[in-house]
Amino acid sequence: MRARIWSLTILLTVVLLAPAAFVQERGMQEEFGPYEPVINWAKPLPDGPDGIPHAGWTWGSMGSVYAESPDRIWVANRGELPLPQGAAPWTPYGMLTGEMARGNATGNPDGVSATCASANRRGWERRMHHVLFVLNRNGEMIQWWSQHDPLFEDFCARGPHKIKISPYDPQKHVWVIDDQLHLIHKFSYDGKLVMTLGTRGVRGREAGKLFDRPTDIAWLPDGTFFISDGYGGKRVAKFDASGKFLTDWGSEPANPAAPGPNEWNTVHSIAVSADRRVFVVDRGHRRMQVFDENGKFLDMFTTGVNSSPYSHLINSEQQLVVTDGGTHRVLKYDLKGNYIYGWGANGGLWGQFNGPHASTIDQEGNFYTAEVFNGRVVKFRPKPGADKTKLLGFEVRSAK
């Protein structure tokens, strides 16, 4: 009798467990971490009242993206690129293959390098069109500052490096950094240019008058802001809310083989934590440096031997979210530099990365990247039932 009862118990257990085992996911892997890419999210840009047609054109090198809300995603596009004959409409450059492949998307003028030196001609030119625009949650363009396209056109100009809105600004001014022309622009929310720092086309390090390829901006709650300056400037510059220069810090390494604290190779990204520490990406040295708000060095840590950290933000859980152009991954650290989680791979397929130059997270947890080399903005949404410890959290925003 006992043997019969034991057999029935085993049979019942198998029957009860079988449905759960049957619905378990089989195979697969975490190619995109806890997210899934939204294929072809950004919709083709329409022909506008200026009469410029878009047949045969596609996205350019994407400098930056900022999610004001899930329905207002600001994009900084380094112009538009011509497609080779026979390419499918609106194919991002990173997805062109075979004889149609043209290499990386670029904002550089034909025959000019990123440092304004002469370069081999590639035989096609980008155009500064649809530089600053806004997409809704479906990837449809709902706003375009066409009046400011010419602002980014000049010798050696390649378009904006960063676009952001301070989380503490109830008026929602839009800030745009132009590294190649050495300018920081501040616009009203409806597109009026209200302030420019720097001197157009002139490199230098003179308080707030001259910058040397600035890259990013971050704020304190009172409106004080910091500029990472940048590819050439080798400094962080601090300003009050009105744009008055306060101080700066940083220099080139005394010994390039052994760079020390407060010495830089490409000051590329900047963010401020809730306790007012300033976290700065030192891209060329593959590390993060940390300061107090007055420039006192506090800490630093490496991001890896093959790393090239492009951008970072500090999420609402006070963790660092980094996009890395060397490993082509999205990384999460705590503020002490302890590695938490990462995902991503190099390539042009959807969900892969080539030049993840900027990132942002909206209030619903959707994650967006702007890729300079693949030439596209990509939206990632959290998978249903995703492990919350692996998600990137939410971007810090004011309660106003």
C-alpha cells in the first residue's frame, strides 16, 4: 500500500510540475540585458515646407538624445547622409552591408577630419538638415527647430555633441553643446537662442570666453552648472546660474604614461550626484574621476583595459549608467565604482552598438541611445517581468 501511495505521489508531482516546466523559456541568452530593442522605432523624417526632399537620404551621425518624457524625446543629429544607389530607404549607415557599405556614419565634412585637418575624400557629403528635433513615443517627429540648422554649419563643423534639459529648471531651457565650434548654446523651450558661451570657431581656455571642444553639461539644484571641456580643454569649468564663470580645474598629464588625478585625456561626460559630487569621464584614460563641487579631487576608478567610456548619467538610485564605445556595452556601477551589471555587443544589428555616444532614460523606464557610428537613435523597452536589479533605473528629475 505504501508503495502504491508513493507512486501516486510521484505521478501527481510530475503532473503538477509539468505545465510550469513546459512554459519555461528554452535556449536564448541575454543579448540585450533586461531590455528589448524597438525595431525601426524612429520613423523616417518627412519632407517639410523648405522643399528639401528626403528620397535617397538617411539619418546622420547621432550626437545625443534626451528624454524629457516618454512622448518628448529630443534628438541632436549631425545632419543627414546620402544613401548609395539601391539601398533601402532610411537604412542607418551602420546597417549598410556589402558593396553598399560606406563605413561609419559621420558628421565631418568631406575631406576634413574631426580635428579640422585635411583628410582623404570619401566622395559624399552630409547636409546639416534636421539637426534638432523631437520624437514622440512612437518615434514620429513632432517638432523641428529648422531655424537653427544653419547655426551648426561652418568650416569643419559637424553638429551638436550633446543636448540636455536641467532637471531643476521649471522653464525647461534646452542646452546644446557644439564641440567642433567650441560653443555652448542655451535655448528657451520654444526655440529662442537666449545665451551662447564661447567664441565661434576659436579654441582656447579663457574662463567662459574660450572653450576647446566642450562635450557635456551638468547642474546643481540652484542652477550652477559644470562644463566638461573636453577633447582639447582638459578641464572642468564651473559657472553660476546666470552663466558667470566661477572656476575651472584640470590639466594635461605631466607624464602621459602615468596620468594622475585631475589630469585628462578627453573630458567627455559629466554628471552630479545627489550629494553634490561631480563625476567626470576621462575617456582616453579609461576611467572615472570624482570631485567635490569646487574641484577637490575625491576618487577615481578604471572602466576597463579595453574601455572607452562615452557617456554616463546618475540614476534615481544613485548608480552610474555608462555607455562604453570601447567594449560597446551598457554598464552599471555604484558610486564607489563597484561593477553591478552590463550588457551589449558590437555591430550594426538592432540592439548592438557602434559608438553609443549618449543615453537617456524616460519616466517609464525606456532606455535610449544615440550612436555616432551606426547613425541612429534606438529605443529599448524593459522586457515583461525583467529582473529589476538589472534594469538601469530612472533618470534623475526634479519633483517640480
